[in-house]
Amino acid sequence: KIPTFIKPISWVWLIAILYLSLKPNAQMPLDFEYVDKLLHFMAYGLATILTLMAYPNLDKYKLIALLFTYSFLLEIAQLFAKNRLFELADLAANLTGILLSVLLFGFISQDYLSTNSYLFVLIVIVTIL
């Protein structure tokens, strides 16, 4: 059984993505080429895994569509936010994070979810970060 705190964590993470996506003058925690694409990949990868853990009966194709639509709408919203840009490369990084996390979740959850959910949570979060 997945711990009950996963649902609120998944929603808080989606809200954090919203905030960070629309925040003007966002500072990058690291400084190298394409760091923002890596952060997009990781943010949506973690959002995917948290959502899959929080809602285990949710159809994976529906989740992919929902999270990608969310990321697309945030990119559109950035057209109206100060110092933000719509970038197709960001969408590609988001989708890559979503798809790889669905695959990763499928492999890991079969082995760990049924035996020790807390260990599963730890492995997933460490893997994404």
C-alpha cells in the first residue's frame, strides 16, 4: 500500500512546477548548457512517478496525455509571463521525462511496490534526483 502522504505531495509538486514555470526571472540552480532542459526532464519525471504512485489505477496513457497537456498549457502561459519564453525543446524535455518515468515506474513497481512501499518511494525519488 502506498503511503497516504503521496497524494498531497504529488499535488504540491504540480503546483511547484506551475509556480516555477511562470515565475519571472527564475534563477537556475546550476549553470551549464541545457540545464533548463534537464530540469524540465526531472520535474516532469518526478511529477509522473508521484502521480502514478498517488493514483495507481489511473490509465498510463491518460496520465501521459494529462501531464503533457499541463506542460503545453504552461508553455503557452509563458508567452504572457515576464521574461519567459515558449520553447518546443522544453516540451520535448517534459515529454521525455514523462515517458521515461512511466517506463521506469513499470519496471520498479513490479519488484518493489508489493513488498515495501516506503523503500519504493525512496528508490523512486533518489532515482529521479
